[in-house]
Amino acid sequence: MIEVDGLTKNYGDKTAVDGISFAVEPGIVTGFLGPNGAGKSTTMRIIAGLDAPTHGIVRVNGKSYRDSRAPMAELGIMLEAKAVHTGRSARSHLLALAQTNGVPAKRVSEVIDMVGLAEVAAKRVGGFSLGMGQRLGVAAALLGDPRTVVLDEPVNGLDPEGVLWIRHLLKALADEGRTVFISSHLMSEMALTAQHLIIVGRGRLIADTTVEGFIAQASGTVTRVSSPQADALSAQLSAANVTVAHLDAETLEVTGLTAREIGIIAWEEHVPVVELSTKRVSLEDAFMELTSDAVDYRSSAGTTTAPAGAR
Amino acid sequence: MTAATTTPAGLSTASPLRVTQARVMLSEWTKFRSLRSTVITLAVAIVIAIVISLVFALVMGSNYAAMSPADKHSFNAASTSLNGDLFAQLAFGVLGVLIMTSEYSTGMIRATLTAVPRRLPVLWAKIAVFTLCVGATALITNLVSFYAGQAVLSGHDLQVSLTSPGTMRIIGGATLYMTAVGIMGIALGALVRSTAGGISCLVGLLFVIPPVLDLLPESWTTYFGKYLPADAGQASWVFHSGPGLIDRLSPWTGFGVMCLWVIGLVVIAGIQLLRRDA
């Protein structure tokens, strides 16, 4: 469980994170999405206690991480691949980390096997590929058998087999009841890996939703309908939670009704329909639209009077 | 931690894991010995210390007969045989700087401080491991330099033995001085966070400020100069000929003053380590 409450982080006069609040629940994989520079890594560094928040509170498993007595059992974190001294072997690196918390050496061998680095464990990390570095970072995060796992861009640099591996690993960790929080700038990857999404842009929270909800919202709600009697149809479709936009004399875009419902209403009202289609939006497009909105909103609203991020 | 991979850790709050100072020290020892650069730097320091000490013994031994009475009076066979330390101190100090800054330059510091989020145990552990490893190395190095130097000086009947008055103090003082320089390196490295910056600060403190101070009016120099870390720390083991000798603090007062410098820098480093973002 990770709770982020009213988190703001300023670096000088630059605001990296601007009043965001969310909770990451155990038992599922939660994706942390946003374009580069959205404040994902900053938020993760604050979760790990590396950076101090300017305002707000972050709790890991109900406590401040900096005060935990067994930190590696609480939180396993990979902030960036190769946060490692390049002159050290993978095994020495993991052993040195393990020893701080009293993790037995046997566990070091276990995680090395788990991430598939057994053959190169004695080699210096400087010669590792990006993918091997990612695997080493994941190994370090899992050393203490942590209740909460946080990985920054874990898929980055992995080959297709590695991507599949990390997806299965994350799912297994969540199924064991752990809290799993991973960042990415790729919506399509998160749709396959995560069940819940926290979406940020320019340091602000944009959406806190399930992946299913996001997909439904992105692809299912806008219906395009064309009719020679568009005005008459528009009048018939009007209802409290339905919005109708006129694209041209014959074409409408309807939100709040499915294509099936519109078709039935048109037939009942004897209005001819010449086109009826659900507007398909790719996840990536929906994500781009969402985050670009946040950028526009932010630059037009200014920084001092803007309300705190939506929940 | 049995069957750790399959433990439903999310449901259990009891963990056998704990961060203790002893464990962090063990970790720092693993880091220290698993890096080629540390071992090489230490080896360079040893070689510099022994070889230059030997050169001093050879030169001073053959020049002794031609020295002025005052120089002969201030000549000390034990100190002469350790003069290589005046050069090797830079290597020891650089090793101290590197132990801290290599973590920052590689990003390792984030892994380290995430594992030990209270942070200060890391600084204490680095200092403790450095003190034990480098202190022992410096002591052995100094004993080798001493015996090699005395063997050379015995050719001129100038040698002293380990039990001669002041000899133990000189060897001990030089060993403590070298270790203290290294700890200063750790503190400066923690403050500056970059290898180049840390080494520059160290060189400035040890080698640049003293001659700069010499440019000031003489009353200032004589008053402040002896309190600088290098001058103070060397009071217990370096014998200068000439008027400089008069201005020295007494051996252990000098080392005490150096310790105050070291403690001051370490305290500032500790406060900054806690306060700053990593």
C-alpha cells in the first residue's frame, strides 16, 4: 500500500510535482503513466525517501519509509537501471545491499536465479546491456521479499522475451498480495500489464482509474451518426446525460448513448440514418489527448491560482 | 527468510530483517573489497609511501655530514624514514573521497540510501571500515618504511630503534594522520558529491591554503598556520628544520586540533546527508 497525499515537490522555482494525491492498493498491478517530465520519477524518489517533499505526505505500508526498521522488507524499488557501481560484480552489488538489512546470502543467489543473471553474476556490471541492468535492478528490488514493489520503467530496454517475463513476474507479485507500482510512458504496455492506472501530466494528477474504465472511456462513448434530418434526430436524442455535437449539416457526434440505442431511437422516430458508427480511439491516442489537455489547462490557468489536482 | 520467493509477504508484517550499524558496516566492507579501484588506490598509496620514504632516507643519510649544526639538531631518523607519507597522504585522502563520490557518480547512492533510509549509519559505516582497513594498512606501511629507512640510515650510524624515545609516537602519529586525512576525504566527498570537486577541496585544504597563508603578514601566519589541519596533524611526526619548528603545536595538541577539523567536517557532512535530496 502506498498513499500519496497532497504531494508537491519544487526544485528551485520549478514545480516537478504539483499537489497530487492517490493510493496504490495491494494485490493488483498499478501503472503510473505520464509523458516524460510528468513527475513520475520524482514521485517515486519521494516514495523511496530519497527526496523530501516540499508539501504533502507519502506513506508506504502505512508508515513513513524513512522510519521503517526493516526497509527492504517494506519496499523494493528500482529507480533507474544501473544505479550500480559499474566496477562491481552483480553478486557483490546485491550482497552489499542485502547485508545492510541482514538479508541472507542465500537469498542473493535466489534473486540472481530468479531474474536469469546466474551466468553473469560474477561479471562486472559495467559490461551489462540495458536489459541485464534492468534485470539486476529488479533483483535488487526483490532482495528483501518486500510487501511493496516500485519499478521505474521496468520494461525499458528489455527484449520481447524479457517484456513477457516482467509481465508475468509483476502479476505473480501482485497475486501474492503485494503492492506493485510501475511507471511507464507507454499506454499500450500498461494496458497489458496493469489493472489500475494513475495518470499524471506536468506534475498533476489527470486520472485515477481502472484500465477497463480507461479503455471504455477512450473507445466506447463517442458515436457518429449521419442523417438527412440531423436536426430532428438531435432533438430526439436529447437527454440529461447525453451531449450531441453537430459536425456538419448531416453529421452528429453523440456522447452518452451507444450506437445500438441511437439506432433504435431513430427507427422509432422514423428518422433515416445513413451512417452509424462507434468512434474507435487507440489507447495511445486517448492517452495523448488526456495528457495534452493537462498541458493546455496548466499553461492557460497559470500556476498560482490553479486548484489542487483532481482526485 | 525460508522459501522467500513464495512467502506471501504482503500479508505478514513480521520480518526478520533489520538495519543495524554492524550490518551496514559489513555491507561497506563488501563494497570496499569488491572494487578494483579501491584496491589499486590503496596499493598506490603504499608504494608511494615506502618508495619516497626510502629516497628521503638515502638522501638525508648521505647529506647528513654536510648539514649545518641546526639542521643536524632537528634531524630525526624515525621521522625522516616516514617522509614518504607527506606525498602518500594525497592517495589516502583521494581514497576517502572516492569511497563517497563513486556512489554519487554511478547512482549507487540511491540504492544504498533506499536500503538504509536513515542514511547516517552509511556515513558512520564508511568511516569505520575506512579507519580499520586504511589505518591497519598505514601502520604496516609505516613499519615497513621505518625499518627500510633505518637500514639505510644505519650505513651512516644515524639509525634509531623502535624503542628509542619518541619513535613509537612518530610512527603512531603518522598512522593516525594518514587515517585522519582519509576521513577528511570521506567528509569532503559527502559534501561535494563529485570526485573532482572532492579532491580539489582536499588538495586545497592540505596543500594550497598553507602556502597562501604564508603570503599574509607574518603575525597572521604564525598564529593561524599551526592550526590548519595538515600543520596541526603533522606536529606529532614531522620534523622540519629551521624556524618552522618553533611554531609547531605540541604533538598531541596538534593531532587533537586535526581531529577537531575532521569531526567538524564529518558533522557538517552528516547534517547535509540528512537534509539534502539524494
